[in-house]
Amino acid sequence: MNLIVAVDRNWAIGYQNKMLISIPEDMRFFRDETIGKAVIMGRKTMETFQGGKPLKNRLNVVITSKDIEINDAVVVHSIEEALEAVKDYKSEAVYVVGGESIYRQMIDYCDVAHVTKIDYAYHADTYFPNLDEKKEWKIAEESEERTYYDIEYAFYKYVKAKK
């Protein structure tokens, strides 16, 4: 399975349930990577999407403790139920898309992480695990540095070493 995330230089991912910044090229990358595939997320992450609705043209699996129904999404209440919901998808066609709690619970099930690193330190209250500090994760690909207005960023692909 895959993780896909945009982080600042401190591996922060959000503040008050909002993304730190929206970079058009990063949004396109996210869309292109996940379209036609399965995405696993927490309810609060789904609520940050346009209109607070699930993403189009994907299997949306929403993990929540609440007893709710969400149109165009599969609602589950545990990591195990989420894994069951995506069992018909190949591992490489499943993306964990947040938030912090879901990333932390799902990271051990994943072997690829697509990380957009933004060279700026934002005021934040949610974080992604720092893969550079985890010896099992290695950078497999790295893009050239790009600029959006005055913000520099780059795309990284991390892979987890096989045990």
C-alpha cells in the first residue's frame, strides 16, 4: 500500500483541520496518483475535501468512530475493516491519505510513501512520521526542486526495505 502526503520541513501536515498550503502541482500529483484507485482516510480528512464530500472516481474508505453514512464512501470503524474494504484492489492501488492518526496506524501496512516536501516551517498541530528518522524507509526517487510563488518544494518517493 501507499501513503501520500505533503509535509513542511518539520513533517507537519496541517493546522486546525486544514492543509498548510495548497500547491496546484501537488494537488494534480495527488489526483493523478489516486484516480481510479482506493483511498483510505479519516472522517475529518474527508471533510476537508471540496464540499466535505468523498473524492470522485475512487473507492473512498472512511475510518470513523461515529455511526454515520456517507454517500459515495465505505464507512468503517477500524483499520482491519478498512483493509477488508480494499481487499479487491492490488496493494499498489491503495493510498492512505490522512490524517495524522490514520497515517500513524497505517504506516506499518505500507511500503511506498509519496511525500511532497515543502521547504518552509508552518505553524501546525498535526504531523506525519519523519521517514528520514526511520531506518527502514529509504528515498528511491527525488524530483528537481520546484517553486510555487516563493515556496520551494520537491516530490520524494520513499520505499520501505523488505524484511
